Amino acid sequence: MTNSTPRQQARLETEAQITRIGNRMLDADGLEGVSLRGIARELGIVSSAIYRYVKNRNALLTILIRDAFTSIADAVDDALEHDNSVLTVGVTMLAWSRTHPNRWALIYGTPIPDYQAPRDETVVPGTRIMVLLTNLLAEPTVQTSRSQLPPTHALDALREGLQELGLEPDDRVIMASVTVWSAVIGLINALRFGQFGPGVEQVEDELMQGLVSTLGH
Amino acid sequence: MTNSTPRQQARLETEAQITRIGNRMLDADGLEGVSLRGIARELGIVSSAIYRYVKNRNALLTILIRDAFTSIADAVDDALEHDNSVLTVGVTMLAWSRTHPNRWALIYGTPIPDYQAPRDETVVPGTRIMVLLTNLLAEPTVQTSRSQLPPTHALDALREGLQELGLEPDDRVIMASVTVWSAVIGLINALRFGQFGPGVEQVEDELMQGLVSTLGH
DNA sequence: TGTACATCAGTGAACGCGCGTTCACTGATGTAC
DNA sequence: TGTACATCAGTGAACGCGCGTTCACTGATGTAC
């Protein structure tokens, strides 16, 4: 059944615990509260022993970043099954950000100093929502924006990026995708980072609705 | 002429230098590169002497934040004199963010842990652009958005915030203001924080144009 | 099934890091009479 | 205009902080024959 030795079992269990504890620390105290020593402490092992499981602090961050990207993308996946719309994407991301504000900041806030995400580990989970959104905007039934388009070659870099993700978007879709993405994340950032002052918590969903409808969706 | 003693002169000069050095450090190494000890070092005084000029590190941050808000708002002010449009606001902020990416992150990125901006020192400079934008959107010639509006009382918190800034916006303007603001800052954040992958630097202005036109301006 | 060796989890001590911040002090500048 | 005192800039030593990371080590688990 298990098809693996006790040692391997224990290792998997410990790795899972590290992710759990790391997330708990992140939720509780933000990134600055996440430390290898702290995790070792909670695991009940000596501080240097953590290096049996994690190469260094940045590797731990990569784990947490992947996990956050996966979590929010799963949430959006689920929600889209019931209602396949741009608004649902926005509202679901917004709800997730409310539950996990520090994880939100980790993936969509200011980049972490001295940290470089390894592309092969983060690109796929980190772009899942963007892919969903682009596909949504590419559906013929969806009216894409009336925005002026820049000369075709200008969007080359973006087009290539999306092609690597298996998409074949035309220029209108690229522009719409970038625009909706920026606006949705911008609104959530503004809300999470408190840029509209206090008392706005009650209206978050309404603001998202207004934004998405202004964008024409 | 001077109407002040040499000591006062020297103090003013030193204070100005502190802002200059702090900004230079911020530009060069980001927030983590800004330290009281480092500034003292550059001033050629002993590390504890810096406390004659700055109460503590957070007070220094407040100085830098005020300065950044003032700088970007001045830039927008100037630009609006030549062309009073939403696009100009966006393009000017974008250009400023390109010149001062770390200052941009300081004021519009993830909030700084353990730092609380003193409202009386940062609210006015921090809201200047928002005020300009809201006034722009309130002009009768500007078509405000076709977005669905939430029930009037829902926007109370936002309306009060704007009223404290001397504005009397109706609900359409409030919604438009929040939407445009979020979207513009969201796009700039996405660009500055590298969320669209490499090679997008060439098209920044075009993306801003597309965004603003999608928003109906 | 038993033995010999290899792998791996965990130990304990130690570095270096540079920072923010406090404190009692000295000597120069400013001010009141 | 000169003197006595108050203010203020700058000194130098010292704390505490908790972290990431390395290293040589022990003892338990896994594997090959």
C-alpha cells in the first residue's frame, strides 16, 4: 500500500508540516514573521536541522509562494464552474485576499528584496488565473474592449509570454487581458493596503462590481 | 536677510541633507538599504548623533514618504497644466514610477511592517492626486462610467473621506474615481513589480493608453 | 536471515551580521540681563 | 559690551536583537549481498 519506507513517510509529513507552519507564521505576522529558526522551533528540532528539509530561506519562500498561487487559483477554478465570468474571477480573488491578506501581499505586493522566484517552480501556478482570464476574454460571446490598439509588433513580448502558456490571443484579447488583470489586482491591492482609508470593508464587492462593469464586462 | 542664527541654518541644511541621503539610499537599495546608521555615516557624524535630527527610523520613513508623495503629485500638477486629462495623470505617474521605482513601491506597494503613517503628516500630500483625479472626473464634459451603482448609503465611508478633502462628489463620480485610481495604480504596480514578465518596458505607455481608453476616458 | 556499509535525521556549538536605540558626557553657540 | 546660564550638536561606549548559515559529530534507518 504505502510503497515507501517509514523514513520517506516521515519526510513527507515533515515537509507538509513546514508548509503549514510557514503559512501560519505568514498569516500571523507577515513575511518578517517567517523564519527558519522559528519553524525548527515549532517542529521541535534544533535550528540547524531545518536544513535537512529546506535549502535556505529563499527556498522556503518559494514553497509559500507556490502554495499561495495554487490556493488562489484553485479557488478561482472552483468558482468559475458555477459562473464563468470576469466578475466571478474578481470577486473570488477579492474574497481570497480577505481571508489571506499576507499571502496576497506575498504574491501580488512589492517584490521581496534579494529574492528571485525560480521560473520553473512558480511560473505555472503563478499564471493559472491569467490563463483562465485570457481564455474567458477570448470567447467570441464576450465583447472585447473598444480601446485603441497599439501597433501589432509592440505587443510582441506579451504575446510571446502568453504563447508559452499555450494561448493564441489576438491583440484585442491581449490588451483586454492586461487591462482587466491590472485593474482587478489594483483594486484588491488598494483595498488590502488600506489606500481608501477606513470603513471601506463593507463595500468591497460593490466596488469590484463597479470596476468590472466599467471595464465592459 | 537670513533672519536666523547660524545654528538654525546648519540645522536646516542638515535636515535637507538627511532627506537627500535617505532618498539616495532608497533609490539605490530599496527600503532595506535605508538606515539611520548609514545616514549618520554619510553625514560624518557618530551614529547616535542622528537622533538630534530624527526621532527614530519610522520618523525618517515618514519624511521619505511625504517627499515621494509630494514629488509625484508635483509632477502630475505640472503635466495637467498642459493637458488636463485622465490619460495625462496615468502617463505622468507611470513615468515617475519608472524614474523612481523604489519610491513608488514605498508609497503604493505593500505597507511597511510596524510602520503607521501619521495621518496629519501624510494625508494631504498622499491624496493630492486623488483629489485632482476626482475633480477631473466630476467635470460635466467628462462622461462618467456606465457602471451599475451600489445603494447610495454603501459609499458613505468613501464619500466622507473625499469630503474631508474638500470634495462633494456624487455616487457616479465616487465610483469612477475609485475605479480609475485602482486601475491606473494597478497597471503601474504590475509593470514595476514585473508581473508581465520581461520585455514589456517598451510598451508601457501604450498599455496605459489602452487601459484608460477601456475605462472610457 | 544476517552482516557490513551507506544514507540520512538530528545535535550542539559557533560566526558574523548590522541594525536601532539609550546614556552620561563635553564643548561650542545663543540669550537674558 | 560683558558676564552667567541655558540650549543644543556631537561623542563614545554599550545593549539587545534574532536571524541565517556552516560544521564536525552521533546514532538510527535502509539496502546490497
